[in-house]
Amino acid sequence: MPRSSLTKKALATSLKRLMEKIPLNKITVQEIVNDCELNRQTFYYHFQDIFDLLGWIYKTEAVESIADYKTYTTWENGFLKIFLYIERNKAFCLNTLNSLGRDHLDSFLQEISYELLIGVVNEVSQDMCVKVEDKEFIANFYTLAFIGLVIQWMKTKMTEKPEVIIEKLSELVEGNFASALRRYEKEL
């Protein structure tokens, strides 16, 4: 692993460790670099600010982990990975949810969910004649529904098992992608 990646990882680990005890808006760059025994200049060489580091953590740790789950037969596994990531990083994610960093959590969920869902929509519609903007609308609708589901789960202390949520979600949307796409296909 390149030295730059190791440094970023060390900074990320320190931020996550600090976020287990301290609200994000109370953490300083100095505390992060002290925790991982680096200097402020090193931090600013890699990141503009703490929120930039926060975004990098979500992008590298979670977004890339679902790259192989963008098909109709695997989307449930992709969403399960998102839930499990949040569950494994509970303090970090809840701290982000309850801070000024909330936009980074929302962006992370938006990016990861939309990417997964547009892959499913494109796969299901490959033999259909549906406008790109209609496919995007469907993917965006399900993305917003999923984000709401995740945020609600986080706000209710993550008591329900992710596997149960995914099972319910799967039952709810079973066949709905194709059904919605067929409705838009008729309008052409």
C-alpha cells in the first residue's frame, strides 16, 4: 500500500476513534494528528478539513465495498453490506448523523444507493425502450426511500436486525422495478 494511503488510513482511524467519545463538531485537526502521531501539515497535505476526511472515510470504506452488487439478483446483498457497515461503525455513523457532518452521511447513502439501484434498473430494462430520465427517476425514488429507511433505523437505535430489514425490503419491491419500467415503456 502506498505511503499516502497509509497516512490517510491512519488519519481516518484516529478520527473514527475520537468520534467514539467526542462529538464530531468538537474534534480538532490537532486532536486527530496527536492521536496518530502526525503533524498538522501532513493532515492538510491530504485533506482540506475534517469534513473532507469524513467524506473520504465513507467513500473508501463503504462505497467501494458494494461495487459487485449492482444487479437484480445481488442488490439485497449490497444493501445488507451498507447496513452492516453502519452497524459495525455505529458510534462513527451515529456521531455523523447527529452533527454538522450529516451532509456527508447523506451524500454517502445517496451515492452508494443510487449507484446500486441504477445498475439494477438498467439491467431490468435492458430489453425495454425506456427513456434515460425515467430510469433515473425510478432509481432516485428507490434511493430516497432507502435513505429514509436507513436514517430511521439509525434514529431508532438500530434495534432491528439488518437481515430482517432487507428481507422486508425485498418482499416490498419484488417485481416493482420491472412493473414501473413497463409503465414508462408504454408512454413512449
